[in-house]
Amino acid sequence: MQPYRLVYFSATSTEIPILSQAVIRYREGGGHLEISARTRSQLFDESRQNAFVKEALAADLIIVTLHGGEASCPAFDRLVAGLKERRASGEKAPHFHVQPVGGDEEAVFAAQNYADGFDTGIWDTLNRYFTYGGPQNFFQMLIYINNFLFEEAEVRVEPQPVLQEGIYHPDYPTVPDLDSYLAEKLDSQKPTVGLWFYQNYWLNHNLEFIDAIIRAIENQGGNVIPVFHVRYPDKVLGNRGADFVVDRFFLDQGRPRIDVLVNPLMFSLTLVMEEYKKLLPKLNVPCIQAMTSYSSYQQWKESWQGMSTMEVSFCAAQPEFDGALINVPVATREEAHHDPITGALIARLMPIPDRVERMVSLSLNWAKLRRKPNAEKRIAIIYHHYPPRNDRIGCAAGLDSFASVKLLLERMAERGYQVERFYDSGDAMAEEVLEKMTYDRRWLTPEKMADRALAKAGPDDYLPWQAALPEATRNKMTEDWGQPPGDLFVHHGELNFAGFTNGNVFITMQPPRGYLENADAIIHDMYLSPPHHYLMKYRWLKDVFKADAVIHVGKHGSLEWLPGKALGLSEECYPDLAIMDLPNIYPYIINDPSEGTQAKRRSYCCIIDHLTPAFTNADLYEDMAKVENHLRDYQDAKREDPGKLSLIRPMIWEAVAQADLDKDLEILEVEAMQDFEGFLQKLHAYLEDVSDTMITDGLHTLGTYPEGQRLEEFVVQLTRLANGNVPSLRESIVAAMGYDYNELVENKGKTLPGFQGQTGGQLIRQAHEQALQLVHQLAENDYQGNHQEIITSVLGQPHPNVAAVLDYISQRLVPNIRRATEEIDAALNALEGGFVEPGPSGAPSRGQADILPTGRNFYSVD
């Protein structure tokens, strides 16, 4: 074999160790190869890029791997320019191979444009050696390079597929077969964790953090089935995809073999393959997202953001589309040393030990929910309570918290949970809450509060809890709140906590955040720590009450807003210190994805999204209705008896002033009388805007849906705007009436020719009334029946767009609203260690009714 020189660039550096192994083997077999390899981080300035290009142009072969297009190689443009210059001058130029990595389309285009031999078998053969990967293929590739460079025929093996999926465990020198592994490693008395990870981690021996996860699971008393795989089927690779892995390794005759799935994979499984949307629901176990950061440990540790912008997308936002529960980062990318053979800086994913332990303990706690009988489970139900006044207990946005928990307790009892008392109404439950200690300190002395407190923690409890906190946290809390336990809800050295037990359920409220109690600190410290009492309350729930899971009731509490990283929390971040490893189930209104996403990612919760309250039109209150009546009299007089107009004008102004509308309209009486017709136009438009404003009609109760007239009004409001391809019902009716909707909106207070003596606002109101009539007739047949007959009876003639909306209401909208019953089903499934399906989030009333049904672990587009 002839000696040759190879210059190599790696965009990811993960394959450098196996390239190094291949070079050693090639040399041991008699090959003479000089190699120089560099990675992206090594070419961080112009001088290093120029040196790399100079070295590359003097080689026999250049291989550049790209992951992220040409930009992933900092020296790419210089290298291409140097090659062109050499060829133009007639100098010998090295063979140039561009290798796309990970299906990178931009890299494929770069290969097409710049790689030598792209349209010959050379590029294809090199590509297959790379695609299959592994030390054996890289070794054979080096022989192949010798052969085509020097037209030799050294014996080599064609690119060979490698194992694409299988079990990896550090205790086994090779890949064990499934049956042997299960017999040797699984104890039926222990919870079992499924762990799937990228095949290239196994192929490139990038397994330190995988080993750490495996060891942590076993050390904490769990079984683990660790499987490497390529998640999407690929004909070239010959792999069988994620569905095969689930069926083969994680299911046993259609039933889950595992109790929880740990997922360190990035991106979304289901966004790429629609058919995979049923995969995790079929498995029906919680899926815990174990994030990996491509920053170094030091960068992650010092960052307030935690995860980079790109990592937010790859590691959190996209996995949420699959229904993954976001957790902590378990590994960072470390470039610790240079490979002695190639000179490349080796990058490895290295475990963050305490974060691995946290992720594993949380995963095992979710797994235990599948195995523990419901009768033995202890559940904490936590109402929000801000500000800490009795009238603000359970103040969730759009949710009747007490009525919701009443129904939830009844359903829990049906499923075997120990619930001793039931309530005639939500109000009855609220009365019991108020009989016990609350966090409203305005009316009771500390002695009286202590008398009412049923949950307490003395020094033997809270001092060890405090000692276990990170040193920086202890110091900050002492600085903000004094020595533990502080002075909030402390009596005779004991911490007092609100709440009471009902069977195995502890009904309580979130402790105060501390802003009101330490108001002066807010001015000077945007990172005010929570009081000692706050963190100790959650430790009491975990260690004394021994909660198996917690339920935070409705949007939103303070837990997810405590100081710390935005995503990828450390052991010093207060949300992590509070929730610890408690499974957290969080019923949350569907129309606030931004704050709900914060909750998902910073409190590690499983969102159960719930329906908004029903909507209706605001209409006019008494004083405004009086103004409207005078306006109607004015229009009648203008048409039939103009002599009365001078009498009605001051009556209108008097009613306007009595209703304070002159202030809203910012107009004085003298100005109004100078141009009374112009004033009336503004007044008409204002009244129509107010009366047509969409408002909530009461509160939503978890697991229920509006019925009767409330459902009819709700449906009309949800179809005011177009929903995707489904037109607006209101605008369709206006078109059927022969008007242009935009013209009516622009002239709400005006009567134009063709408006038949009515203002644009009055015509819009007429369309709204007809929408209510249409939906009412639809409801009389339980949203079925002949839509054309209904349309003709109300509008006098058929109309295709109106028919399309009624079809949508009957076939999709009302059935999806009625599926709000699945909200409690989903909460109970989560409490039993099941999978809560993902779903979109947003405002159903803003043209997004297709996000229904509720009862989903919602995601958002970040």
C-alpha cells in the first residue's frame, strides 16, 4: 500500500474515536497513512482556518463532514477557493470529499456542488462507508482510499451494515439477546425503565452519560432496558425504526414491559412520521425527556438561560409534540482532550451526576404510580393562593377550582383511592378549607393559626431539610429571610402548614411566595428567594405526608416562576428545589400556552389542559341600554316625526352622561351638540362594540362541558372567526344577507345607502341573532338533522358557506367540546402512571377551535 496523507474535518467530532481506531489498525496492517483532523471548535479564528487550508491543500485527500451545511465548517469557503485556485493554475489538487451527516440537506447540496466524483462510484462508496459507520467500515474505507488514489487493488470489504438496534449494557461485552437479558437483569418486583438512545452513541462509544443513567436506575432500585436504535426506518441502513423497538423491547404481547420511558433523543418523533403518533399512546407509560446540552458544563452552570435557543427547540419544544415530560439536562458536551492519532479535539457527552440522579428518581416515581395500588397512593391537591387572602384561595384562571376538585375526588374514589368525605358542592369544600389554617394572616394571631394547623414541622424535620440544600441556596435564603425557619407561619419553633387530610388525599394551598411579606426586598433584589416555609412545605409533602404525586389546580401558581434557569434547571434553581422528584400533574387552561409552557418546563409537570369557560356576548347594562333606547327613539322620530328631535337630543346626552360614556368617548356636551349626527355615529359604534364584546359566562368545571343555551352561545362565539378552512359563521350570514362584512365593521355607527336604515353595527347584531337561531335549531336535534332546511327556515335561502359551518359544528366542534369529560380521565390516567396524549394549545375563540378536544398535555410553537 502506498503512503498517503489525509486531512479530515469533523463537524460533530463524535466519530473521531472510531476514525482513530481505524487508522491504528490500518497502520498495523502495513498501511502508511499520515492524518491530521480538526473539529469546528479548533478552527475558531482566521489564522487556524488558514493553517488548516494550507495543510489540506498539501494532502492527497480531504474529507469534510458537514452537519448544518457549509457553515458547519468555518474554513469551507477558504478551502473551496484554494482548490479552485490550484486547479485553475494546473497544480495537482487533492481529492475532495464532502460528507453529509445526519440527513443534512444543505450538506448534500454542498457535496453536489463541490465534492469530487459525486457523479461516480467513488463518492457513493465513501458515503456508504460513512453512513454505515463503525471501526470496521472506517478501516475498510482507508484501504479503499489507497486503492482509488493509486489505482491499486488491495483486498477490501465493501461497506457493511452494522447492528442498528439492540440492547446495550455496560456489564455486557457484546450485545445480548433480549430473552437472556430479561432473564438476567429484570426483577419483576422492581419498576422497569425503558431507555432508548441514538445508535451512533453506541457505535462511536459515546456512552458515558448512558452508563451513568443505567447505573443510577439500578442503584435506585429499578430495572432498565437500554436500547440503541435509529428511530426512523432507512432502506440504506436496513434499520426497523422506533415502532419495532417499542414492539420488540418495550411491549410483551401488547402489554407494557416497562413502567416509564426515558428519552435522551432530540427533535420530535411524530412531526417527522405521522404514523408514529399512536406509538407512545399504545405504550401508555410516561415519557421523560432527559435533555442533553451541547454547551460545556461550565457554560450551562453559569447560564441563566440554561439551555441555548437551539436546544430549547431540539430538546424541549419538539419532544413536547410527542407528549414528553420535560425534565433536567443529564449531560453536557465536553471537549476535554486531543486524540493523539489524528490531533482532533474529541467531544463527548459527559454526565451531570446530580442531574442524572434527579431525572432517574423522578422517572422511577412516575413508574411507581403504575405499580402501587390506588388505595395506597397518597396524593396532595394544591390550590393556588395569591395574594394570600382567603378570598383568593383556588383562584385559577377560568376554572371553578373547588367544584373541579369535588368531581375529581368522586372519580378518584370510584378508582379505589382512599377518600373519606365527599361534598355536596364546591362551596362546601371551600368552607372546610376555611375552617382550617390558611395563609391569610390578617385576622388570626399566630397562636390561633397554630391551633388550626394540622400539618407541622419541628426542628428535627426542617433543620435536616435546610442542611441538605446547596450551600449557595442556604446562604441566599438566610440573607433574604433570616436563620431558618424564619418568622413566617412559625409558632414556638414549629412551621405550620395549611391543609387537611381526606383519606389519603391532602388538600392544601400553595405557600406564599414572599413578595408581600418582604416587599422592600423586591425593590433591590429581582431574585428574591422563596421563604424557608415555601420549600419546607414541599418537603413536608414529600417526606412527612409521603405524597406519591401532587396536583396543582389550574393556572397558575408561583412554583414555575421561582428564580433559576429558564430551562435545564440545576440543583440551585428554586423550582427544582421545591418540586424535587414529585410527579406533578397540572390542570391548566388551554388558551395560555406561553405561561403553561413555562410550567411544563420549570416544574416538570404533566399538563392536563382544560376548556375555557363558555363565552357569550356582553350586551349592555342598564344605563347603556337606556342610551340605546333613546337612540332608537331618535331614529324613529327622524323617520316619522322630525319635530321631536330637538326634545330627544338632550335626553340622549343626559343618558350618556349618566352612564359616563362622555368620558369613554372623550367628548364634551358642547362638542356633541355642534355635530350631533357625527356624535351619534361614534356613540352607535361604541355601543355596538361594547354589546358585541365576547365575555366569559361563568367558570369551567374540570371534566364537564357547557350544555343547553350556554353550549349554543359558546358554539356561536367559537365560530365568529374562521377556523382554518371553515369560514366564519357570522361573516357567512352577512354575505347571505347581501352585505360586505368589512364595510359593516367600518361603518358600525353609520347608516349608508343600502343599509336599509340601519347602522353597520345593527346589521352585524342581526347576523349574530340569526347565528344563534341557526345553532338553536341545530341543538334541538342534538346537533344533527337537515342543515339546508335549518338554513332556509332562518335565512330564507340556502347558503353553501353557512352549510359548511353547520357541518363543522355538528361533526367536529360540538363532539370535541363534549370530550372535555376526558380532562378528569387524563388526570386519573396520569395518577396511574399512564401516558397523557399531547395536543395543541391556543385560544379556541380566536379561530383556533381545532385545538380541541381538551384533556391533553398541550404543546406550543416556541
